[in-house]
Amino acid sequence: MGHGKVARVIPQADTSKQIPAPRLHPQELFVLPVKNLIAVSLLVYLFTLFLPAFVRANPHQYEIMATYDESNHLIRGTEKIVFTNTGEIALSEIYLFLYPNRYLEDPKWDRDAYRKVYLAQFNPGSMEILSIQDAEGNPIPVVSISKIKTIQEIRLDKPVPPGASFEFNIKFVTQIPERFGVFGTFRDWVTLQGGWHPYLPSLINGKWDLHAPPSPSQFHVELTLPKSFHVAASTVYLKEDQDATQKIVFGAATLPFFSLSLGKEVIHEEIKVDGVTLSYTGPIQNQKYGKQVLNAAEQAASFFLLEWGSLPVMELQLTHAYLHQDLVTTGTKLLFVDSKLFKVLRPLKRFHEMRIAKGVFLLLLQEQLPWEEPWALETMVGLLVNRFAKSRHPKGGDLKSWLSPVAFFPFIDQVLYSKKVLFRQVYFDESAIDTETISSFNQPARLGVLGSTRLKKQLGGQKLDQAFTHYKNQLGGGEPLRFADTIAHLYPETAPLVEKRHWTFPPVDFGIERVKKKKVETGHQTIVHLKKEGAESEPVKLVLHEKSGRAIPLLWNGEGERYETSMITASPISAVILDPEGKTSDHKQENNRHPKPWKTLLNRYQLGYDLTTDFLRYEVGLLFQPVYNPRDQVGIDFFHSTQRDMGYVRYTKTLPNRHLLTTGFSYRSPRSAVGGIEEDPAGTAHFAYVLRYPDIPLFADYMEWLTGQYPNLALTFGYDKRLTGGVYDDLQSVQLDLRRLFSFSNYHEISARFLTGFSSGELFRENRFFLGGDGGIRGYSPLRFEGDAISLFSLEYRFPLLYETDVNLFGLALTHTLQGAVFSDLGAVVDGRADVALSTLRSDIGLGVRWFADSFGILPVIFRFDVAWPIDSPIVEEEKAHYYLSAGQPF
């Protein structure tokens, strides 16, 4: 086992207000006799008797003896659970959460999301209860009350009276899935945020609450596992070495759930900041990044010390994890940190530092303020992170402000607006979609809006920051002070929001349904129709802008599903903006403005010069489309070469079911090639309609999962008409493009494409079909073989060469999978209505590799290299290998 250790001590602040708690350093591992293990457990129990009442309220008790089976990724264990009925009525039922069963079914995600979680193929996780017995050894009946067996109900013969306790024993087996996330294993590293054993829901006011976060409980855990594993856990531990295994004993007084991290061949480093010992445990290959992680955690803890004046006496462990929803996830007194944390371009690392700071602040506040509700801690953590960011980077600036001036590049635009950006919530002020943590498992409403986010929008950052300062100054002595009470006292208008004390709120979508304008005798009348989706009611601001420059603010209380307002103004209304300051919980901004704002993209730019022939060519293209909405597009393209100039203007409309309607005009200058036939300048009108295979209910979802892409059929009708210059020719074309992708497991897939098309009419040579090149038969040069009818069939088998290559290319790209490909293309082009004969068929065979990477660590891309050889080429100069270097899959 590799092992490195660094210790630094930060000058301590005044800790006179702290009550030191007995602690054992988890690295001081030593062999203990059984009587000492019992003594430690007794010490933990006695410690809980003297805890404040607000911490001890209704603690469940867990005594777990478990063994980790490395070869099968199993945890086999026995568990004694004791709970006390704190209510006023007897209880006849006990509920159990079996968290791992949420990973039992194959999720129907899209292929890209699936690959982020399951590297090779779906691998189920599960938990099975083998037996449940009462304290006397009598079996207890249990039934499943959820479809995926995540909730079990124990039915008691004798109800548990108020104030009485009930003890029962469980024998269970947990299967840990091979996957990325807060619950899984990959490459000798096990991440268990919690829920690896059966656990009880919260008992609140004598009733089971299946949606509340787990309540603080007492834990005594004895875990046996191979000696080769290093352990990070929610609490300090003692180790007893055995022949080929190690037995580790954990004791904890009040934890909502018990977190574990197991890893082989680790490095371990630590720093001391006042009363807190920070440590990082990760794979040996992460030694460089581990130091950066620990340095960021040290800076966060030092900042917390300055803000708070003291730090709790505790061990705050940071441990490596393979995550997919966030870069940092909190366990209990444990911080899981993704290996990709600092493998990005240097300017982006500041955002990752803030993510570590957020996790450190949350764990420190949980230790300092154990009575506070989750949403209150979330709010205070957000305020601390903002202050920390300003202290570290006084000039400020977020990723959106950096990129907006150069957003006309499509790549930058994708970063700003694409939902495929990895860990998007790290770089933008957006709520993370959190669906697998223990808290969100118990409370599915996590998909709504965090209470802290909504409170910040309603009050504004400055008022909330003042409330936080006031709250800190009032802390100390007597009954614990709640942040919610401070806010309600300072700002009574927030009382309805604070009284709910919710983690989350249902998502709300405000939108402008339509705007009607007309001229009337007294001026200009504007009627605005608003709509709202979601059950939550909250006020929303509406601003109407006149052409004269005057802004007219209005307010809708948010009640009901629709709202209508009418106004007569002296000058016409030029724009209507809903929620302009973003103070509501509405995150869908694409329907909050009329007319919609447009953006400009430089979507085409190429330059080429042939030194031998002095042939110069360049092209540039601009694309205009509404922000957040690619359904309407206007494109302007210009092409120049030594032979001729070309210009093109087009408009594309996306109809329902992804049908496309395109119209446009082009201009072509006279052709000036030496020896060529001189042409007149020409203007051309273009019309095209693309019919995509419509969605079929029920069938569509299954086909999308099976093939990875659905719908994938496009039927294109095109018509071009020459308007100026010589003979007024026209051109009609029809093209069918059918593509299917069959996935057997991750990166094992067969992709097929069939293309056929024909055109009629005499217009321009450039409108003919060409068979060779990257988009056709790759064994022939581009523009080789042409005609007015084409048939093309391509088949490609793709297979993984290396999973998770984890190569950092100077922060410019982080690679993760290398995929190989074997392909063949077959096709022909003919003129007129001639039949496709065997003599006209051309074919090839080739090999390729696809390297999957995250550009700058944030945007997924595919680098592709193909080499193809023609089969029985009729042209001598084509009897050679053709090489292609490009991006993306060919089809």
C-alpha cells in the first residue's frame, strides 16, 4: 500500500467557547483486545447521554456487524435496530428503507447519460433481507410497499406503546453496483454515501415520515474487510488486525446516516487548521491532484475560522470518489471528491475550488449548528461561498461573463446554453439535478427548487447576507437560535416562505403565452396573456417597454394558471419581459420574453491556399437564432475562391416532430476557371422540407433505448429555381436518409446508414451527388464519382479498446474512452434514370478509432481517425489508403 503524509499547522484562534470532545485520530491504527472495543462502545454510549436534547431527540440505534466481499462486491451483515416510540399513540408498523434497490432496475436514460454512470454495461445494485426476528428470535413478517422494493413494512403482532422501545434483528446482503456515483464501486474503490444497510425513516411527532431526511441516530459498526483496503468513514475508528483481514470498529453518537469509502493503493495527506484536522485519501495516481484538493480545503477552513472565530474539534476527511452528478458530494463528516476535480483548464479551477469550499463549509456548519434545518444550512453555505469567492478573487467574474463577449463561436455558445456541459451547476448559478443522494432519495421533490435558492431570490443577496451576519452575532449560550427565526424577525414579508421550512419547492414555469397589439383612438393597446405551470404560487414581476424608452412595471401574484392584463400607451410596446431580475423559482427563461432575444453564431469559417496553383478559398457563415430556442434560424454564408464567389441566405423553421422547413436565396458569380465555360451570374431560390419519422407513443421510448437514436429517418424534398442570369432552369431533389444505432452495451454498437436520392433538372453542377469522401465511400477521394442519383449503404461496428483512459491533455481535454471501429461502405451514383448496375457499385473497407474526451473538462467531444481502402478501384490513382481526421461519429 502506497502511503504519503504531510502535516501543516495553522495558527489557532481563540477556542474558549468550544467544548473539546474526545477523539481518536483515524490514522493511529492499533490492535485492540475485545474488552477495549467494548469499552470504546460504552464510552460512545455514555457520551450520547450528555448530548443536548435537540441533538438527542428520537435517536434510532444501529448495531451492525458486516463483512465486505471484495470479489463479489457484497456486504453481508447482521443488524440490531432499536427505536423508541416518542409519539402519543401506539405503533403497529415499522418501515425500513432498502436504498440499494433503487439501482436494481436498468434505467431508461439516453445513451450519453447512461455512459456517465455505467462505464461498461448496466450492473445492478440491490439489498436483500434474509430474515427479520424480534429480540426473542421470533420471525417478523415483512412486505414490500414500493414497486422497486425500496420500502419494506414490518407488521407487529403487539403494537409498541408510547415511550416504549422495540428491538429487532436483521440479516441482510447488499450488492454494490459497478458504477459511478455516490453508491458504487469502480477500480478497487468503493463509495457508499449511506444506505448500505437497512435503515429507519424519521419518526416525527409519533408518525413515520417517509419523505423527511434520516434522523440522527446512534451507530456501532464492526466491519471486516481485506487488509489491502484503506477506510475513510463518518467517524473515528479502531482497527484489529487478523490473519488475512482487518476488523474495524466504528462508534458514533448522532449521525443521520453512515458513510464509507474503501480504497486500495492510496495516498494519505493531512493538514491541521485550528481544531480541525483535514485529510485527503485517494489513489496513488491522484497524488498531484490530492495536494490541490487539500490545499483548497485548507483555504476554505482558514476562511471559516476568520468568519466564525473558531472551528469545531473534528476530523474532516476528504476522500476520492467516482461521481457523475457533481464534483463534490457530502457524506456525514466525510467529503467525496471526484477525480476530475482539477483536471481542467487553469482558469476553470477556481470554480472547482468553490465546490470544495462549499462541501467544507457545509460539514463545518453541520458540526457547529447540529440543530439547523438542511435548507438553512444550504442558505448559509451559499453566503459563505460568495464571501470566500470575493476574498479569493476580488475582481470577480463568472464563466458566463467571461464567455459572453465571444459567444458567437458555436463552441462557446454550447458551453453557455447546452445541457450536455458536464457538472453545469459548477460553472453557472443553476440548481443541480440531484437524484441519488440519500436526502433526495427520501425526498423526490428535490427536483424542485431549493428553499435557500428561492429565499435568496425573494430577499436578494444583500439582505440575506445581513441576516446571516446578525444570526452569527446572536449565537452563543442558552437555547439554540434558528436561522429561520432570525430571517422572519428581520424581514416579516418572508414569513410565509420561512414557515414552510421546506428543503425544496415544486418547480414553477412562468411564461408569456401571447401578446396582442392594436392601434386604438387613445393610443396603442397591448394585451398580454401569461401562463404558469406548477402548483406553487409566488409573485412575479412583468415589465412592458415602450418604444419611447419608458418602462412600465406590473405585478402578478402568481395565483391561478393564467393572467391577462391590458394597457393603452402613447407609444407602441416594443418588448415584454417576465421576471426580468430572476427573482422567482422559474428556471425556464426561454419563454419569459417577447419578442425573444436573438444571438449570433459564427458557424462556418474556413481558409485554404494552394502554394502550387495559387488557389485561394475561404468561407464564412453567420447563424442567427433566438436565445434558448433553435427552432428559428437565419443563416448567411459567403464563399470565395479563385474561380468564383457565392452568397447564400436561408431561413429554417423547426416544426413539431422535428420537421424542418427551409427557404433561401443564393447568388453565384460567373465562373472564371481557365479553359472553363464562362457562365452568367445567377440568383437562385431554394425551398426544402425535411420530414422526420414521427414519434409513436410507447414504441418510441423502447426504440430510443434499443437504438440510441430515435427518430432517425429523414426524408428531404428540395426545389431550386434560377431567377436571374440566362436560362431559368430549376432543380427538384428527393433524398432519404435512414440511420440506426444498435447498442449491445456501452461502446459496443453497430451503426448503419442507408442513403438514397435523386434530382432532376439542369441547374448547377454543384448540386449533383458525389460518392467519395468522409460522408460517403471513405475509400475514395472527395468529389470522386458524381451523378444525379445516389445509393449508399454504410455499416460500422464499434467496440471499446480502453475504458476510462483518464489522460489529461494540459487541461485542454480530459479523455476517458478509446473506441475502435471496423467499417465498410457500398454505393453508386448514376446519371439520368439509369439503373444501378454491378459495374457502377463502389465499395471500401476501413478501420478507425474514436477517442471520447471532455473538451476543457466540460464539453463532451469525439475525436475520430479513420483509414479506408477502396476495393477493386477502377481508377489507378485511387488504389491507396485514404485518411480522415475529424470530430464526431460519421453517422
